Amino acid sequence: MSYQILPNWDCGDQMYAYQALQISCKAILTNKNYNQNWITSCNNVLATYAHTDRKAREIIEQNFSPYLVRYDDKVEGLFTGYYAPAISGSLYRNEEYSVPIYKTPNNLVQKKTKSGTQYGRIVKGKLVPYYTREEISNNNYLSKKDVIAWVGSRIERTFLQIQGSGRIELTNGETILVGYDSQNGHPYRPIGRYLLENKLIPREEITMQSIKKWLYDHPQHANKVLNYDPSFVFFRVLSHSNPIGAQGVPLTPSYSIAIDNNYYQYGTPVWLSTSYQTPEQKFQKLDRLLIAQDTGGAINGPIRGDIFWGNGELAEYYAGHMKHPGTMFVLLPKSNEFRLTQTNIT
């Protein structure tokens, strides 16, 4: 397939995505799950500095071939966004900050199986399901040694878990960057679905911001809604300036994308053609090269992605208001034989 098929390829800002690709390539070269075509392409990418978009396009075109992703005879999928929230917190529990942000507890067992990873705890020699969100929130099953920091609201903790990473701004002026480490193994159920099904927020008004506002406006019902999602995320403290994605590399704001890693290898360049909403409530076309460096519990299917927008109020707005259809092209190392189960790439 020619690169001219990619919408607006010749006027894209590929230089920043190229820099993110170089970060991924360093990880790929240390991973035995990538074939020789990936190794060759990544060596070429790392050996060449791209100081302009044109140079980045040139190197990418020399080393990768684009493929339109088609699934069940459809080329359109759903694309959303996420960001790294900043919330106030403390290293010590007090009246204002009483909700714990947990690290992975010692009694959480992660067992690799052919169908994926099983999570649970050992009871009388048997692996049983780990505690649900409601059980963790309502009982003292985890100890203080499992706490990274304390925040002021279960609502803020839940949204931190949904985003997968964020900053905790401490009362002493310091900041802790935390990122996803593990989870309790229960399936993710979006609380927005509960609000829609119970007709608490109209479908056309559902955004991350409207969901959060509803929860704060209805404190007597908030915990019931939050507990609709039984999944629970555990965090680790990060030392980088940006959150770490599932590939194990720092994410690049606006140029990293979370994908379903059942279909794509981390580090895969993705040309995405979709749209996003600005604070002026205008829809802007988004044709951009992004690098697959993360995944998430709600990212399922071959035409599905979640753009990392970074941190701050603007990133929060973009992430909270993005839920748009789009098409995607994957860029694969040349001569790479690539197959997707039940998926056609043309």
C-alpha cells in the first residue's frame, strides 16, 4: 500500500512520533519476541536523527509499510483519550486525606495461563478470586504498609485508576508520580455505562467531566456507582517525568497510543485518522502518527485505541471529550509477515 493512501500523510508532524518510536525501539532491541525485520528497522531508526517531519517521513517510509486495518469487513472503530491526572494527597492519613492509593499487596497472586493472567489469592492451598473494589473499599483487608499515599476521595482514586497513572501532589510540596502495576483480576465495567443504563445522564452528555460531576453532586449514591466496577488497580511509584506505558517506556503526550496487545506488538507505529473536540466545542480533524506503547482494560479489538494526551487541564479536556469513530493504519517493518486473527489488513 502506498503512503499516499494515508490521509494527510505528507503534512503530518511525524518528528515527535519518530522520537517516541526511537524510545520504543530501544526496548524492542532487548526483547526476544520481535523478529529480525523489527530489529533491522529499529536499528535503522536509532541510527538516524530526524530533525524535521520530512526527514522522519523519509526514514519511516524506507523501513515500514502501511496497512489499513479491516475487521469483519469494517474499517471504522472507536478512539478515545486518557491523561495523567494530578490530585492532592498526603503521605499520612488524616481527616482530609483518608482514601488509600495502594501498591500491589503481597498476597496478590498472578498466575500465567494460556488464556492470559489469572489474579487471585491463596486460601487453604487454592487460588480464589481476589477482593473486589467494594470489598477493598469497605474492609480493612490491606494494611498500611501497602499504601503509597492517601487522597481525599474515592472518586479521585477511581479516575486515577481509570487513567492508569497520575501525579499525587503532597502537602509538603513534593509530587509522587504513580503508574499502573497490577490489578485484582476482576473485569473492568465502565461506570458511565451504569449511569446511561439507569438514565442518570443522557447519552449525548456523557463525558468524563459529566460523570465526575454527577458523582460529586450525588454523594449518597456515589459509592454504589463506583462499586459497579469490580476491578481495582494497584500502583507503583515512577521515577520518570511521564507515565510508563505497558511497553515499559515513558509515554509521549499526544504521540503515544494504547492498543489491544492481543493484536499488535508494542512499538508499532499507527497512523490514526479521527477527530477530537476543542474547549471551544469545535471538532478538529486528527490525522497523526502515534506509537503503540500502552494498553488498557477497555481497549479491546483491532480497530480501537486510546490516545495519551499528557497532563494538565487541556489534556484532561481532550481526554474527557474524546469518543470518536476513526480508521487506523499500522506501519510494519518491511518484509514482515504479519497476521491478525479474524482481521484483514489490506
